Amino acid sequence: MRPVDRADVRWLLGRLGPEAAYGLRLVELAASPGDWRRDPLRFGRLMVPGRIQLYDQPKPPWDLPASLPRDAATRLERAGARVHDGVGRSTVHWPGESLRVFFLFDVLLHELGHHRVQHETGKRQVRTMRTRDHEQAASLWAERWRSVLLPWQQSR
């Protein structure tokens, strides 16, 4: 299933303005690469230059064959998921619109943060910094916009 659709992506890009989308060629709603059960926390990816893929997800609830790491569970819970850990497995419930909100305000914003890092350096085909630093820069960019857009979205 696709947690977001074309209209959702256009809505978010419209709220961010031209700076966020500058150099962005495509946001693709794509099939998940590989086996979802082996890598259940793969939500999206930046494909340089200027292409973001957002991956299909199984219909909730998600029954995972392993316990989620605490930081991953916290990330999902922050977005509204209910995570239940069992012995060697986890179940993730996404009530209401929480999965859609997670994809817009966490996954897509984060991948747009990666795009901004790549685009602003002018080195579109090669990694511009260490993975850890790239992740941190993308997370900071996403958090900045999340703090602006999420309260606005919730007041609609």
C-alpha cells in the first residue's frame, strides 16, 4: 500500500516553497526493494541527482519478526504509531492518518533534507560528506520544517 499519494507530495512541496524543491526532478512512489520482512524500516531513499523514492508499505498492523531497536520504536511512536514488543517480535499499529503523517513529515522531509545537502554542494553524483553527517544534516533540515508545518497541518 502507498501511505501517501501524488496529491500529498504536491501539497507538502507547495508548503515548503521553491527552495526545497529546487533541483528536485522526481518524487517516485515505488515498490519496496527487496524483502520487507528483512528490512522493515526502509521507507525511502534519495537517488542522486534529484530523485526521491518513497517505498510501498504493507497494510498495518505490521508484524515484525524481530524486536525493534529502541530508537526506531521511538521514531515511529513520535509519529503516532503504537509499538508493541513481544519476545523476539514487534507489532506496529498506525491509527487513523498517522502512517500518512509519518511519511509526509518524517520520511519525505528527511529525504528532502538529503536532497538539499547534495544539491547545495554542487556535487550531485558523489557523496558530499560522511554518512553520519549526511544523516544528521538531513534530520536537522526535516526537524526545522516539521516544527513549522506539522502544527499548521494539525490545525486544519
